[in-house]
Amino acid sequence: RCKKDKVLIDRIMEKYKCSVCGFIYNPEEGDPSSGIEPGIEFSELPGNYICPVCGAGKDEFFAYD
């Protein structure tokens, strides 16, 4: 694969962490408890998405390695 493809794959698989409770949204797993199927990027989640653990809003998440 070329470097451009790898960058795209890395971006799609980026995880996000809730700054309130530490829950990690992993797009490879999705969020079954919220009806989010695997493969959905964090940026594609609805604006009203909330942390399934503590109820924090989407704006409380940050990119996580």
C-alpha cells in the first residue's frame, strides 16, 4: 500500500477518549450499547452522541492513541 492509503486507514481508525470517565470509543468496535456499528468514525457519530458510561457529550471526547 502507498503511504497515502496508510494515512487514510490510520485516520479512520483513530480512537477517542471521554475526558470525564475515560471511556474509549474505538471505531473498530463501534458502540453497540448506543446502536453504533463497527466501522463508524467518531466524526460520523451524530452530534447528540453521548458517552455510554457517564453521559458526557461528544464535545467531551479527544483523539486518543
